[in-house]
Amino acid sequence: MSSIIERVPLIVRATGDEIDAEIRHPIEESNLHDWETKWKPIVEATEKRLRAQGIPRAQWPQDLHWDWRKKMTDMRGLLSGATFTIECEKATQGMMAVNVSNARARIEQQNGQHLVYVEYLEAAPWNRKDHMAAPRFRGVGSILIITAIALSRSEDFKGRIGLHSLPQADEFYTRCGMTDLGADPKYYNLRYFEMTPEQATKFLEGKEKS
Amino acid sequence: MISKKTMTLNLTDTEMDALERLSAQKDLTKTAVLRQALRLYQLVEARLVRGEKLYFENDATKEKAELMLV
């Protein structure tokens, strides 16, 4: 049984209303069941639609192939990994998997220090503009980044986080205030983003005001 | 964040010195250093059980050296 880390509000995009949601840890079978029975049919429908419309593959959502069940199998029992969900309305609204052991910071001022490395972060497809004309909730990605920062602080990593971004998410991580260290030839040429303790504080303060 | 439990740890002076040095070098509390050590130990054991070997590679020369675990 997963445990509640925190209760947070999600914003209903259509009305601006707030709905109570829970950040939970870890991802468990019920979340993978949601992924298979609620997320995947929408993802597959998106793929079918894009294929029928002749949209080039380069413009498809770049995380279509993500397999949360495989990821969870790979991480099972290892202390180096941690996983989180956002849940409300009896559904998994987003999931995140991080590594707290294997990655070190690259920005010069914190080079070699420990950080929380975000391996996977994904909002449910009904919360995303690349799957739905009218997404349900806003704020899932930001709340998961806030969760990664909170974990980093609780691990004594001072809020430092890092990740490799899919190109379609580059803009989001830039808006989060992370430093873009450029394409990483050692990791599929994806851009590597990193957050310092100061950037983490600034990001959290900005979220409190909004 | 995630709930934790407390335990008492007995270390020799030499072990405590090493722990304090790592704590200072890595800008971590001593608890955080030990937590990292446990994670790494568990990961290495899991890979060894799968029949894999542990290597260090010099990034400049690409020279590899196996860490012998007997």
C-alpha cells in the first residue's frame, strides 16, 4: 500500500477550480493498472490518429514508447530508485521515477555533488495537449518537479535535481528555471538540465505566489 | 517526505574519521553518506548476483580495471 506524501491542489483547466489530489509513494500495481487500462488506450488512439493524418513521426509525442511496467520491474527492490504518483478522481494523474544514487551534478558550482536524477516524468494523457484537445488538469508536471526538489532536500542534496529532457519538454524545464547544459552525446544527444539549490528555491517561491 | 527510522551506529575512530571526511567532501550529513553507501552496496550486490563484474574505467585513457570482489 503506497503512502501519502502530501495533499496538493490540481487545477481544472476548463474552470480554474482546484481539486484535491494526493502525492503518493511508491508507484504500485494499481497505478500500473491505470497506466495499462486508462493511459495506454488514449496513447494508442493518439498514435493511430497521427499515423492516419500522415504526421511525421518526429512530431509525435516522444514518450509514446515509455513502458512503466518494465521500468518498475527494473527498479524493484533497489534503494537507488524512488517513485511517486499524483492521484485524484480515482485515477493516476501523473507518475515519476527518480534515481537518488547514481547521478552527480555537472554545473561547475556543484560539480560532483549528489542530486536527484529524474529518469521518467509523465502526466496522464488526458492532462496533455498533445493527446487531448481539452486536457483535464493543469500542474501535474510542476508538482512532480516540486516533489523531486522536496526529495532532494530530504536527502540532504539541498534541492539539486538533474534530468535529460525529451526535445518536446525542453521548454517546460527551461520555464522551471533549470540550467540547460546542452545536448549530451553520452545520452542519446538529449539536452541535460540541472537545478541548483538557489534555482530550486526560486522555483518553489514562484509556485507559492502563483 | 518519506518516513524514516532511527538506529544507533557503532563505529571505530578510523571509520568515523572516514565518514566525517566523506561528509565534508560531499556536503552531506553523515546519515546521508551512509544511506548512499547502502544504496551502492545493494546495487553492486544485485549486479554481482546476476553474474556481472564491476569495472572502473579511466575516462581519458579508456583503460578498464576490474574491482575484484572475492
